Amino acid sequence: MLTEIDRLTAIREARPEESLFAAKDWLLSPEPFAIDEKSRRDLERLGHQLFVFQRACNQLYQQSVKGKQPAWVARYLDIGKPAELIEFSRRKEFRDELPRVIRPDLVLTDEGWTIAEVDSVPGGIGLTAWLNQTYAGLGSEVIGGADGMLDGFATVLPRGGDIVISQESATYRPEMEWIVRHLNERFPERSWKVEAAEHYQPQPGRDVYRFFELFDLPNLPGITTLIETAGQGELMVTPPFKPYLEEKMWFAFFWLQPLRDFWRRELGDKYFRTLQKIIPYTWILDPTPLPQHAVIPRLEIHDWQEAARFSQTERDLLLKVSGFSPLGWGSRGVALGSDLPHAEWQQRITDALAGFEREPTIMQRFHKGRLFDHPYWDAATDELTTMRGRVRLCPYYFVEPQNVTLRGALATICPADKKLLHGMSDAILVPSCFAEP
């Protein structure tokens, strides 16, 4: 029976020399994060629910373009995008294409969990695969098992292919190189490679996993050829070149009354009610004046400048850049109103309204994470200790031929004083398991 110190030593020694994230580190723990039995079934079902939601989003945009749904849906989603990319995303050849990896960011709260957002180009795939393999090797029954993440990613590019990574996303290159190395060992009849996006030359028949953000296209001159080759049907690219699917404003659309019948019909009443419980109420900061008798729902204000005057206790609200921007991924474009000085909160509201036609911003209800205790190795004291922290859970679902399958779940346990939960050097990163009944 391994002691916790033995487990920590084995985990430390198993880390690849090239690391898994470029120039990033995290705290080690001897134990995976345990998810209670009550949440198990809900977590296993969530992947299909989010797949149906993404499929409905895709349909809503396309119907808006055709005039079968309100035109303002597509108008909002196309703000700030280049015309050529909008045109390409609407091509009928790609009408039904959806991301093949679904990773929601779940904040675990006292009431269950809430979805902070859904990432269509998620990092952490290789890291979670390595964590699962390492902890499973030490006897932990992690979600997805030792090789679940590898098997799941193999279905994303079933013929093999290239993982194309931009310099903007270079932090994640080491973990994708780890994935490729192990895929090639596990499935020697196929071939995967990691390639730089800046000068990538596509090969007909060799599919591509896109690990670059679409706002970064002006810095990727070689991608024009990839887009043209994909448009001719000579290869497949996933996630698809659909910038509208990568906007955070979908959560605002979910709550809009004029679209309520659409969501209930496309999701089904059961999924609609489930998502109502876990999607936080969200607004688009649109500066368009309201009629004199109208108010912004749930905030009960007539103008966004009234929100700029909210007191600190009224500012349990997140501001997020919606998507097509260098600030739209990671935590770079996120601010919590109650943590900001009043003058800065006012300025952020003013800037968001002024920049709406270039870079829309959403406002979202903030849900504070529940506190958990988890062991970790404290390098400063050279001993095992306990962190009291809040958890962001990132389950990885793969859209496979027969099912949407949960293949792993990365838990980021942040110190209790952190309200915005993301990977950081003082956070614990571990795989997840289901607690014993």
C-alpha cells in the first residue's frame, strides 16, 4: 500500500521532462478530486445536454440568417468578424459541423454547479490524459480510466491527422505533443503530428484539429490555404470555422423571452429545464436605447449607465468579453464587479458600451464556489498539508460516433480567497474520480 508521500514522489517522477504547459506549474496532490455519488449521473448526462444545446445554437444562427428566426441573432453574433470568415462559416457544406470536444467550465457551488462557459477550443486535454494515466497507475479509479482521454481524442481525428497550434496558443503545445506521442504508440496504424499554424501547409486527406483562435487568423497567413482546402472537401477541420459558435453571448440568448419557444422546442422541455438550473443568467451590454416603458430583465433598470452606478453589494456580476478577441479566452477578459473600485467598474461599463460594435461584452450573475478541503505538497514547508479552496471542474466530453462520452475531468482547486477560478501556480490540478457510494 503506497503512502501519500510515495504517491507524490511517483507523480513527480512521472512528469515529462518537457512539462505539459509551457512555463507553467501547479501544486501536486496525492489524491484525485472526488465527486459525490449524487452528482455522478448528472455529470455523465451533461455532455449530451450540451451537445444538443450547441446543435440548437448552430440551427438558431442559420435560421436567423435565412429569416426564419429574428435577424438580430445573427447580427449580434457577427459583430467584429471579417466578412470572409462569416461567409465561409455559412457554407452549406459545413451546415451541420459542430465541435467534437465539449468542455464546460463548472463552478461547484453549495447548490450543485453552474456553467461559467463552454470552451470549443479547450486546453488541458493532454494534461488530463497524463493525470488520468499517472493516477490510475497508482490505483485511483479516475473518471475515464487510464486511457480514456487518449481513446476519446482518437475519435476526433479518426484517420489520424495534424494538430495545428498557433503561437498565441503555444502554452498548450507541450501537452498536445504528449498526446501525439502516446496516440502514435497506442494506434501505430495511424499517424498524428503537431504543426505550427503560422506556416501550415495542408495535405488533402489529412484532417486537422484546430488549436488556434479565429481572431488570430490575420497572424496565420498559411491558414488561408487550409480554409480553401477544407472548403473543397479535401479534408476535415475541427472545431469548424464557425466563430458564432464560440461566442459567450449564447448564454444571454438562452434567457431571452423572444427565443423561449425555440429553446423549448429544440432542447425538449426536460433539457431546457435542466439547463435553466445551471446556466447563469446573462445579459448582452447593448447600448441601444430601450423604449420608455421597458426595463432590462432581472436588473430592473432602464439604461446600462444605471448599472454603472450599482453599489458594491449590487455588483456580484461578472463582465466578460464575449468571444472574438485576444481577451475572450482564459481569464484575461473577465472582471468581477464586487472586486473592482467603483470608478473602475463605471469605466468598464462605459468602455464595454463604447466598444459594442467592435467587441461585445456580456454581464453574468456570479456564483461563488463552495469550499472544499484537499491535500497538497507545500514546497515551502516541505510537507503535506491541506488547502481550503474552491473548485473549477472541467469535464471533457467527446462527440463519438455512437455517443457523447465523458472521458476525464480536470479539477482546479484554487485558494479560498480567489473568486475567479482558473489555472494558476498556487492552485492544485488533479484528475477527478467518483466517490464511493
